[in-house]
Amino acid sequence: MSMQKIDSKANQQKENFKKPDGEDKDKSSVLESRVHTSQLLGKNKSLVLHGGGNTSVKIIEKNILGEEEEILYVKGSGWDLETITADGFSPVRVNHLKKLAELVSLTDSDMVNELVTHLTKSSAPVPSVEAILHAVIPYKFVDHTHADAIVAISNSINGENILRQLYGDEVIYIPYVMPGFDLSKLCAQQLKQELTDDKIGIILFHHGVFSFGETAGESYDRMLYLVEKSQEYLKSNVVTNDAGITPKQDQNNLEDYASLRKNISQAAGFPVIMKRIYSEKTMSFSNRRDIGIVSQQGPATPDHVIRTKRLPMLGREVDKYVHDYKKYFEENEPRAKDRKKILDPAPRVVLDPEFGLCAVGRTSKDANIVGDIYDHTIDIIEWAQGLGGYKALPAKDIFDVEYWELEQAKLNKLNKPPVFSGEVALVTGAASGIGKACVESLLNRGAAVVGIDIHASIKNLHKRPDYLGIQCNVTSASELKGAIEKGVYEFGGIDMLVLNAGIFPPSQRIDSLPLSEWRNVMNINLDANLVLLNRVYPFLKVAAREGRVVIIGSKNVSAPGPGAAAYSVSKAGLNQLARVAALEWGKDRIRINTVHPNAVFDTGLWSDEILSDRAKHYRLSVDEYKRANVLQTEIKSADVAELAIELCGPLFSKTTGAQIPVDGGNERVI
């Protein structure tokens, strides 16, 4: 591991704490300073990741009876330090928490009940499971992180001795105990015995670090001091070994990648997103000669197991991974106090010599979190290896966190996921009109979406992890190839294809229609869709569930209009292509259906000029032309999109080759 990486992590911590005016004078300013330093810690990814870590402040308040009480404002469950606000802190009565720490035992569910029932604000989030620990530390401000540098040393072969020598009497040392009541009780006992004025923190082996102080700035600065001390040690003592081999050349085996994602989805029992995280670091790590040893020790900290599983999968042997996971469960479950329900046995991290690091999750957000966590885990493993060897906690300790009573309770309360959760759709012509509406409909149903369009606005159509916008000319085979590759590596495959891109040229009679215009319309409306179907077929064939294609056709297929020869013929050709595809691909369980919209005027096809021209042709006003159907209703892009995307859902699971009009009723079609 490069020392530059350690330097960069240290430099992230240099943002100075700015003390708000009146920090120590009133509740609002004290809480403001608590929020400020919490956000500073959360922004530093070498300290906490995705909801990890927690902070607190103790404030004296008067209750409704006018009595003064000490209240612990501690980070609430579900909040992220980077974005936390005052509303993210749960106010709990300190005296009650201290009394809980004196109990002989307390189940986690009973502990959570005690925390919730002793809040001073009913709408506050559930307090952190480490609230009792925060309460028993006799300082106003308390910070807790899972600093990479400290965890790396702790997880090295001689980590405990190194940390004791490094920090001496500056901190209290706590052996690994599972988070929750037992850890809080142990810390309370050792604090009573060992806490002195010269102590500035607590080191939790294989877990993280606490700092504390009488001001937010003091606790924050102490945290940075403790972490930087470990970083400096790593810079001076990590021995870099060339444990890697030359990574395999990336041959862009997209079909193998999509097949791997399908196999993992089958093992999980539901569709998953699989994101490839390609970098020199991930490729080098995945090709280490000793990858079968260093990667199979366990996670950097036990709480990561909730996201990443205990071990990554090496290569593509999904069946072997599932077998080993079930064995791990069977070996450890009998030790549990209560019977446990096995989680899905599918991997969340894949290390492959060709693909590098692949992160797996139910959603794009989940996969991104897994990727971030394991990217940091690679650093931690390599630093620990440079100190003599990486050594994680035993499997039994990891199992206890993975099958924690509180986590099992969450599983039983999980809401039914959206219908397309874990699935991937590609939509063409997605920057406006029907295509844009299809993207929104798919996202609302839980799908990850790749939107392609010739317009640059496609890139910023949505800013969320489950959307990827790619500027692409669908008539360019090379651009299509690149767009498909980006989409597959970002989300894992393509399960649904919506062919929407097209043009509607100005009205021209056949006797004045230039051949160049005819060919351009055919190229965009017909030929490009043939190329797309050809390129996407291998991915539809290995879709997580079953492949689905929706063609956005036209009323002109069955009822062409004068002056629209090129458009009508191109759409008729596309319609025939869809029918043949339905016949050919049925054996692969791929469904192809078509919707035929008419008079949808909020699309990119219809300029004011074209709309006026067509209305004039039929001797109607523009408003009359918009509603010129049996139902006398206006058809909008969203109307078409909702039906198109519904065709991809379970309601139409036994339908293929269908053609459905969305036109308000057209007399010529009827």
C-alpha cells in the first residue's frame, strides 16, 4: 500500500473546527457545535462510512415540571454523520442510562425499549445502541469512529501490543466485545477503574476509537490526534510487499459478467445489482498471489458484515460460496441463545482476477455502500499485511453481529420491495417525452435505469445512484457498444429494454420525399433498433428474472397518414421486427410487446411547427387536433410510459407479441 494513500487520508482531517458563538452558553449553540463536528467527522471517509460511528453531547435541561435533568443527545439510528442535523440526535435521560449500565444483564430488545421509552421527544429517532456507553463517559462531548488506521493496526498480528506501545497511558484499552449492552457495561466498569484526567480516549480492539472532551472542539481535536498518531505509525512501519501478479487483461467479457450476476441473483433468491469497481488498486488486490489467504480472514470491523457478508467470493464459483456460507451458519447457529433464520447465502463482494472488485446489493445504493466499505477494507488489509499480517476476529464473533437480535428483528419488519428492485432497464431516447416518462416510471418501481439519448441533458436527468445517463447516438455502433458496456458494468446486466428513440420528420408527400431523408428515418427508427436488439439479446437471455422488451410503436403502423411515408414505413418495419423477435426469443423466456401511441404531443418528436402543420392538414385547431380521438382526451407521455412499463411487470408475465394502442380510441384503428 502506497504511503501517499496514508498521507492523503491524514490530509482529509485538516479542516479546522470553528467554534460557534456562545458554544457553551445555551442548548441551541451547544447542539449546533455538536452537529458541526459530527459533520466534519462524517465527511472524512477514513473515519466513518455510510452511517458508521456516532457522537453525542450532554445538556442540562428543565423538564415540563421545571426540574433540571441531564439529557444525552446521541446520534439516532438511520442518520449519517456527514449529513446529520439537530433532528438526528435523540434526547435520552442520562440518569436512567447510567442505571442501566449497572444491571447484570439486558437483552438488546429490552435495551432498545428502555432507550425509546426514556426519550424526552417522542418523534426523535431510535437512539444509537451505544447510547449507554456514551452516557457513562463523564465528559460533555463524545465522538466514536472506526478509523481505518487504528483498525488496520488493531487487525495486524501484533496489533494489541503496537497500540499499547503507541498510545501508552493516553487511552483506555477495551478487548473486543460485541456492541450493545455488554460492551457498554464493560466500558463503564473500566472507566471507573482507569479513567484519569490524562486520558483522552478509548481504543476498542477490532472495532474503533472514542474521544471525549468538555467542548466539541476538544473532543474533535483529540480524535484527530489519536488517528493521526496511528497514521504516522503506518507511514513509518508498513513494509510494502509485492504480493500481486500482473492482472489479467480486461477483455470486456460483458456476457460473463452478466451471467455471474444472474447466478448470484439466483443464489440470493432475488435480483441484485452488481457494480464493477475498476481501479489499479482493486485489480492489483484481486490478483494477489495470497488473495486466498488475506481476503478470507474476515471483515475489518464486525459491523461491516451486515453489508458485506463475512467473506468475499473469490472468482465465480457461486455454488461453492453458497455451500460454504451454509456451513458457516450451521456451525455457528447452535451457539446462539435464540434460534436464527438463515440469511440469503449470496456473496456481496466478489474478487475476480479479470473483473477486479464487484459490489453486490439489493439496490444500487446498497451496492455502492458495499463497494465503498470493501475499498477501505483493501487498504486496511494491506496496511496490516505490511505490519506482519492481517488477522480479523474469529468467525463466531462475526456471526454474532451478522445474526444480531436487532438485525433479525429488522428482517422481520422489512417492507415488500418495489416490483423491479434489483433489476436493470435500458431506455433509448430517454431525455424527453415518452422515454423520460419511462425512466421515471421504472425508477418509481425500483429499477436501476440506463438512459441513453443524443442530447447531453441525459447525463443530468436524475442525480441518484440508480440512474446512469449516457449521451449516445443510437445510429453509431461504437457509441452503442460503449453505452451498453458502461451500463452493464455499472449495474450488472440488462433485464428490460425500452426502444423509444426515433424521429418524426416534417410532412412530405412521396413524390417530393428525398432519398436521403428516407434513409435517415430508416436508420434511426428501424436500423438502430435492430442493432440494439442484436447487442442486448445476450443480456436479456441471462436476465435476473426474465428478459423483457417494450417497443414504442405508432398508430401509423395500422393507420398511416398522408405525408408521413418514411415515418409510417419505419414504424411498420419495427413492428414486424418486434413480432419476429417475439417468435424467436420466446424459447429464452424473453417477452417482446409493443404499445402504439398516437397524438402524444409532449414529446421531442413534436415541434410547434410540426404540430401546427399536422393540425392544418386535418383542418383542425391545435387543441382540437390534440383531442381528435373517440374519447376526446389528450394523451400524454406519462400515459404511454405507465402502460409500457406495466408490460414489463408480473401482470403481463404470460404475454408476448402483443400490440396495444394508447390513443384515446382512433376510428381508423378500431
